Amino acid sequence: MTEPPADPAGARSAALDGGVLTHRQILTIFAGLMLGMFLAALDQTIVATAIRTISDDLDGLSLQAWATTAYLITATITTPLYGKLSDLLGRKPLFLTAISIFVVGSVACTFATSMFQLAAFRGIQGLGAGGLFSLALTIIGDIVAPRERARYQGWFVGVFGTSSVLGPVAGGFLAGQPEILGITGWRWVFLINVPLGIVALIVVTKVLNVPHTPREHRIDWPGALALTVGLVPLLIVAEQGRSWGWASLPALTCLVIGVAGLGAFVVIERWMDDDALLPLRFFRDGVFRSGVVASFIAGTGMFGVLAVLPLYLQIVKGSSPTQAGLQTLPLVLGIMSMSVFSGQFISRTGRYKVWPVIGISLMIVGSALLSRVDVATPYWRTAVVMLVFGWGLGAVMQPLTLAVQNAMPPQDMGVATASATFFRQMGGTLGTAVFLSVLFAQLGGRVADNLRAASATPQFSGAVADPEVVANPANAPILDAVAGRAGLSLDDSSFLSSADPVVSRPILDGFAESMSVVFVAASVVLVIGLVAVVTLKEVPLRTQSGIDARRSEEVPPVAALGPSATPVVLPAEAAVPDAGRAARDRH
């Protein structure tokens, strides 16, 4: 294969017609991808830091999981659909659609007046977010060979690192402002996505030119509908089972509808065969099975811990949103440093299995250590534990996606990548809903027990009788609860930051104890993920990009061209067996 011409126009033409993408062309495409991924990554971190302020303002701290879960539900459901459609229709139009929907949802979020409205608008955001991560990862697989991917991985680590630093700081700053230009400060958390999204649309339109071969297809709309019917009720009952009662009629109804929907999804996918949203033949591959199970479990533990950690820093330790954002920097440092280190190791050696094993092991250790933090734990200890957990995340995220991409046929790059992302998002959605439900299910009883125990101590009794304590309006909810005049509502926890330390301590201890239960549960769940990655079979990494591998398969054999035909000279890397074909041969 010849090198592309030096001039930009000729280079682009050669790339589209079958030439090799140069390093500069790849970086140009990466610019568009990184903007789209930055949009989604920034939103996750900026909202996580601001969610306590948002939920306090909308009187719905215990309902905050709805805002997160709604986003994750729609992002999860649409992820495989984006992957399949991009295989059929091309990556660029789907990526532009995802950005546009995300921006529209962001604008809608700025008008929310209740937690339920915010959840609905976050759901619209999720419809776009489902395509941002999965399509960007798919396009990477299209243009960069697995063995060479670490050469470019630093750019994406930089995106996640930058968003992880800017997001918490920006979220804390914006949430801490009463108003900016006449608009409530926290609403800018969503409004900031609009200019970023417009820039991303312009850049992607200009630079994202990836070759695509149209294919005859059926779009699996029945499968998408069945998946929606199956997942939404199950995720709703995971969120609401605590308040409904797990054996209540609404909970049982959701369970029945969800199971029926998933059963219908399996039947439809078998009927759709290769046109399926999630082709069942993928599950015959051992690497795919282990990879998606590990992705699911890692997502469950990751999102469960990350949903609770900002609450610990802000509620238990009393940090402002901006301070809490800065205090999560050790987690970011862990993710970035381990991502770069593991990526370079994989590029040099071609071995990747060891990193998910190390990563999930570190996540287990990190979440177990987080269960030991409480009100009196100094920050430096928490920072060390966050660093360990960040190392785990940095070691596990990219190698699992890489393993699945490498094992599947090149023509299924989009749906294979989306499937891995789908299961990770599914785990994250379930983890967020279930673990936050566990947190608030534990909270009421533990706070009540702590208040009863504290009331019998001289220090607490003296504080309750202190005229200055009684005169402070921030103490009123606690004093009313102790005196039996009213129940203690924690839907708005903002009073805790101004309450007397003695009378608020039982509540803070209740939060810390409830969070410890969540961290222990996350550790137990992650053990299952460790088993999955230990059983993962390591397949040699391809030295071809997805585009080159597909071209190699499309070249007709010399014998089919006739005896007088000139032999077709393939590029040197085409001699390496295609991992997708090898996977089919094995099974």
C-alpha cells in the first residue's frame, strides 16, 4: 500500500479511497472525537459535584438518583442502537446526531423546576450521550490497530483527565453561585454544554472523514423497543423498591414487565440474526462473554462508588462543592497515570489480560478501604484510598474494550464496541440506582438510632439546652426531631453545614455508616468481576486497524480473478491473521 500524498487534499482523497491514514490525519480525526468525548465526560463530573446543591434547591436529595438513573437508562438503551446504525449508515452522521441531542437535552435541563423534571430532561441528554463514548471508541478501532492504540491513548487520557479536573471545580464554582447573569448558578452546569456542543458540531463536521462502505440492512427497531420495555421497569424498581416495598404490587409489576421484555428481546435478536441490535452469535465467543461480564461488574462498582464519594466529601466532611471537586484530584491522578502506564505496556508487549486483573483487584481494595472512612478520618487517608481506586479504574477501562474489539470481526466493530459500552453503562445504571437506594434505605434508621444514643450523653444534652444552639435556625430540624415535634427530613441537607457540630454529629455519623455499607457492597460485587477477568482468554492483538482488516477481507482471491490476473499485493500487516476470523474459526 502506498503512502498518501503530502498535500492535504490528496491525503484526504487517498484515505477515503483506500490509502493509509497518516499520523497527522489520525490526530485530525482525534480532534473531533475528543471534543465529543469531552462533552460527555465533563457533564458526568460537573453534575456529580453539583448534584447535592441541585437536589437541595429542588428539595429532593433522596430523589437525586432519579436524575442520574434517567440519564444512564437512556444512554444505556441507545448505546447498542448507535453502534448498529453506525455499522450500517456510517459513523459521522450518527456522531453528529448524538452531539445535537445531547445539546438539546442540556438546554432543557436548565429549565427544570423539580427533581422529576430534571430527571426527564437528563433522560434526553442520555439519548445523545449513548453515542458519544461508544462511537468515539468505535472510530478509534476503525483507524488505529490495537497494538498501536497506546500511541494515541494519551490524548484520550488527557480528555478524561482535563474533564475530571475541570468538571468538579467548575461544578462546585457554578453550584456555589446564587446567580450568574440572572440565572441560578447550578443551571449553568448544564448551560455550559451549549457552546461546547456547537464547537464540537463544527469541528466534527469538518474533520471526521472516515471511510464507510454502505451495507444492505434491516434496522432492529423491534429489538430496541423490547430492550427498552425490559430495562426501564427493572431499573425503576431498583430505584423505587426501597420506598414501594420489594414485594409490593408496583414492584412486582415492574419485575414481570421487565423479564417479559428481556425475554422478547432474546427472541427478536435470534430472529434478526446478523441484523440484530446485539447479535447472539457474539456470546459464542469466550472473550466477548468474559469481557462484557467484567465490563458490567466494573461499571456497577465504579458508578456506585463515584455516586457516593462526592456526598461523603460534601455532607460528612463538610466540604463545599468546589473543595470536594479539588479533593477528588487523587482519583483523577490515579486514573490518568495508570491508563498511560498500562497503555504503553500493552503497546510494547501486546499483552493486556493482566491489567483488568490488576485493575479490579485495586478497585476491590479501594472500595473496601473506603468503607473504613468516617467523620473523623483525615483527608490524606481518604486521598490515598482514592488514588488506589483510581489506579484500578485506569487499569481496567481501556483493556476490556480493547479485548472485545480485538476478538470480534472487523465488520462488526461498531456493534461490538457498543456492546461492551452498553454492558458497562448497564452496570453503572444498576449500580447507581441500587447503591443510592441502599444508602437512603440505611440512612433513616441509623440517624434515628444515633440521635437516641446521643440524647443520653451529657455533651449532647448540654448542647440541646444551650440558648445559642436553640437560637440557631440551622439546628431547628435536629432539635425538633429530638423533641419529637417533627420528623427529620434529609431531602434538603444544606442545614448541616451551619448546624452545631455536637447536635449534627449523630446525623453525619449516620451518613458515614450508611455509605460504608455501600462501599462494602461494591467490594463484594467487584469480586465477581475479578473472576470474569481471570477467566478471560487472551487473544493476540491485531496489527491492523478495523478499516484495513475489512479491506483485506474484501480483496478477492487471485484464483478467482483468472489465470492471467495480476496478483494482488496486500500490505505487510495484512499477513497477520484477523482476530475476528480466528474467533469464528475457534467457535
